[in-house]
Amino acid sequence: MSEELQNLQQELAKCQKENEQKSEFLSMIAHQLRTPLTGIKWTLKMLVDGDLGNLNEEQRTIVRKGHESSEQLVELLQELILANQSEAWDFQYTLAQTPLEPLVDDIITEFLLEARSRNITIKTEHENEDTNIHTDQSKLRIVLQNLIENGIKYTPEGGNIIIHTSNDSSHIIITVSDNGIGIPNTDHEQIFSKFFRASNAESRHAHGTGLGLFTAKKIIQKLGGTITFTSKEGDGTVFTITLPKKSLHE
């Protein structure tokens, strides 16, 4: 191999590593900002709705403007996160032994305030304790965040989201189910396509990139697993993730 070619390969590897580091940094900052901003948004919403006491009209107008501004910031941040995640599946994966149940429980805490503000219950069902999986924790976190966030977004007030984990000798299974608006049959074949959004999702929420499920599938495939779903419009959705306990990419 010529020296010029070796130098070129080294430069390409260096650029790729720098891009990955920038993406990881952006993802970390975005996620750290999203949780407090979401908390501020829903606290202001509770004030506007009178859940924390009565406001006069002038106070309500000021708080409503604050809520609208915080909502725009959260949406902008979410767009940034999804745009970054859409490339994350193609980056280098760092594999390590990961306790599954604490990871799932930790992710859920990020969404409790938003769920409670809409009277949505999030439940966990862990069939087995101390289940470990050899995987990239940060990438699996992206997938579960997307599924839980979609569940909250497309489930009416008073609904339920259930995250169930189980395992056999070689695989772990995670299901995320809700009793939300469901996915129309005509959209099933395209639901994991890039930039695609289900027709009833678009009518319910105008904003969205259509990158979340596309990214989730790419990441799960990269980890050697599968992601499938069952859904009926108006009757909820169940996503099922199956992953090998020991990564196929070692």
C-alpha cells in the first residue's frame, strides 16, 4: 500500500472520529437541555390552566406567552435531536455490558412530568431481574426514547403506556405499547421509511420530521436485532424489539 493511500485513510479515519465526537457532544447537550425545558413548558401549562391556582387575565396572558415560547424551544430542540439521531445509526458503536431494567427505568423518568401533565400513565413490567445485554447503551437509549415519546404524543389524555421486558437464553425482548391513535393499515408498509409520517399523526401534530422510527430501525438492525409492530387505527400500537444478549458485532 502506498504511503499516500495510507495517509489518506488515516485522514478519513480522523475526520470520521471527529464527526462522531461532535455528534455525541451535540446529542449529550440536546438531551440535557430537553429535560429541564420540558419541565418548564409543562409547569407553565399548568399555570395557564389554573391547576396551581387562579391567575388574573394579565398574568394568564404573560404566562401563556411564556408557555408558547418554551413550547417552540422544545420543538426546535427535538428537531435538532432527531436530525442528529438520523445519522447516529451509522456511527461507530461502543459495546458494553448494560443492565437492562435500570436503563429502561432511567429513560422513563425523563418523560414522567410530560406524561403526568396529560394524565398518561407509564408502567413498567420486568419479567426477569438483573438482565444484562452487551450493547451500545446510548444507541439503545435513542430507540427507547423515540418510542416512548411517540407513545405520549399520540395517546389521548388518560391513556396508558407499558414498557415490558423479558428474555430467554440468548435474546432480550422489549415491548412498548400504548392505547393511542394507532397506525392506519394503509401506512403500515412505510412506517419505518425515512421522513414518513402516518396520516393520522400528521393531522394530530403538524410538527415532525419522520426520522424517529427510521432511525430506530437502523440502530436496532446495527445491533443485530429486529423491531416490529402491530397496530390498528384507533386501537393503539405495540412495538417489539428483539436483541441478542451478546452483540453479533463483536
